Amino acid sequence: MENLIKEQARSQMELIERGVVEILPREELLKKLEKSLWDRKPLRIKLGLDPTAPDIHLGHTVVLNKLRQFQDLGHEVHLIIGDFTGRIGDPSGKSETRKQLSEEEIMENARTYQEQIYKVLDKDKTIMHFNSEWLMPLTMIDVLKLAGKYTVARMMERDDFEKRYKEGLPIGVHEFMYPLMQGYDSVALQADVELGGTDQKFNLLVGRHLLKEYGFEPQVALMMPILEGTDGVQKMSKSLGNYIGVNDEPYEMFGKTMSINDTLICRYFELLTRVSIAEIDAMKNQMTTGELNPRDAKIRLAVEIISTLHSSEEATLAMERFKLVYSQRDIPDDIPEIRVSEIDVWLPKFLSENMIVDSTNEGRRMIKQGAIKVNGDKYEQEDIRLQADMVIQVGKRKFVKILI
């Protein structure tokens, strides 16, 4: 029986370690898994998310996919929406004090977070918390006791705090409270494992420290990598425009996936899909030898991602439409139509008002870059006379048909 338990624990560990950067301490997690199997009691797995923006992208799903793996292994997943800590703002990696969000902003973001998160997680197996449940009732005495469990010297070991201090940049006292309050979340849950990106390492270890301080078994810290954006250089970020949004339409998601740097193909497969490591290694070898075209690998990657976040049917439709537009260089039949009464228009304003581009400046920029086509031909003028059945293409993936 003992050997069977150890083998099952090692099997779980092999799946858990997929794509992971660091587990601290690794052997402790293995022991926790063995004890969980012996006692037939699932581990408590914690992930905290501050709703500082309304939407999430594939970079956020890296840690959510790992959380889903724990769910599939039968462990108890606790997802914490940081409605309280979000008002402070996580200082991790920041060179200046973050803007504090209002309660209304946080709750609206939290609402949309929940809608998107369950595209990855099993809703029926996810225990959702708002950390205001236990942080709001703390008295000043409680907060002072919490603050007393960590030293300023250790807090200043954080790279971002140390750098800002040396450069004479301000550090708000409230920023010191952030890792303590995130750590207190672990105390409130008595977490066995906490997940986070590599930028969360300090915060996760504070949680481990506080659990010991409060007399509980310390949690294991599991760090996932920060996903590079479609450019293959900088981390995925909406502000950098190199992101694939969880709420992107299937065809838009397909096109963005096809645009990723070839060097990211296997990394995306490992972190964003359930394709086995053996299959991924085989694809890598085939691309190296030329047996597999990276384009075909990216088509499969796009299908895998869209099947998870939308459905397999929508993934197939997106693939067929992509092949129609890019392989046959044709215009799809189901493009949006815009009915107009004014035919002589300023194109940047027209595109902006119809939400084809985000702003008139973006419209002008795309015209200058040659990214606008009219009826299949590049269009480089800002003024245009619209005609019935005219097809305007913006970038690689957006089409609109004009009705007079």
C-alpha cells in the first residue's frame, strides 16, 4: 500500500511540475501529496487575483491552467478575489506607487473576472472568496500584530522596494502591507499550496512565513513563468498590444495565435494546452528537421486554445475561415455590414466611429502603414468615397462591407 501511495504521489507530482519554474520546497509538496492520499483528504490550493483590470488574457491563464490540473487531481481549489488587497495595489515589479482603485472599479472588474476565469476552471469545483471577508474585520490591534510578524529589513529585500529606495523613489507604508495581507489570506484559509507567477515569489514566501508564525503548517510556494506576448519578446500585456484576450472572438483569437513568433509554439503548447509533453517534443523535432511546417503547428495550437476557451465547433469554424482568407486569399462571406447615408467621409473617423479601430489616430497610422485595403487593393488616402458592396479590410483580420 505504501509503495502504491508513493507511486501515485510521484505521478501527481509529474503532472504538477509541467511548465513550473520553481517549487519551494519541492520535497515538502511531495510529502503533502503522499499525506493527502493516505488521509484521503485533498490539499487546499490557493490562488489570489487582484481585479485591477476588467479583462484577462492568455498570460493570466498560465496559472489558471495549473490550478485546473490540481482540480483534475481531486484537490480543493480556493480562488481569492482580492477586493481588499486590490485597493492597495500589488507593488510587485513596480517602479512607482500604484494608483489605488475605487471599490466600484474593483467590484466591476471582479464581476468580469469571474465570467472569464470559469472558461478555464471547473466552476463546480472552485471555492470563491473575497478577501474582504477576513481583512475588513481586522482591528487596528490585529493589523499591528500582523505587521509585527515581519521585519522592515526583510521587506526591503524585495527587488522593487530595494531599487526604489536606492533611487530615492517614494515607497508608501501601505505598500508594505500588501504582502502581509496576501500572506494573511493563506492564514485565513490554512493553505497547503499557493500558486503565482515568478513575480509573486516574495509574496508567496511571506504567506509561508506567516502560516508558521500563526502556528500552522507552512504552505508550499509554486511559481509559474510569465508568458511572453505574441511578439516573443516582452511579457503579454494589453497595453503593449501583444496579447490574446480570453474574451477575444474565436476568429480574432485564431489570427492572433497564428501571428506568434515561431520560437513560442512549443512554450504555448506546454503552458496553455493539454497536449502531452511527448507530443510537444515530437512536434519540436519535426519542426527542426522540416517535417512539420510551423504554420501547421500553430493551426493546431489555435484550435486547442479556442476549443478550451470557446468550443471545438467554433475552433473549427475559425480555422476554416482563416484558411479561406489566408490560404485562398479570399474574403469571407459572413463579414459585418455597415449601412451609410453619407458617402464622402474621412476614413480614420469612419473607422473609429464604427469601432473598427480604437481611435482616429490609429486609423491614420494604419493608413500610413499600408494596413488598409479596399476591395483587396491597398488604400493610402485618408478621404474616401464609399460605394455599395465596397469591402474595407483593416489589418489582417478585420473586414467590413458597405451598404448604401
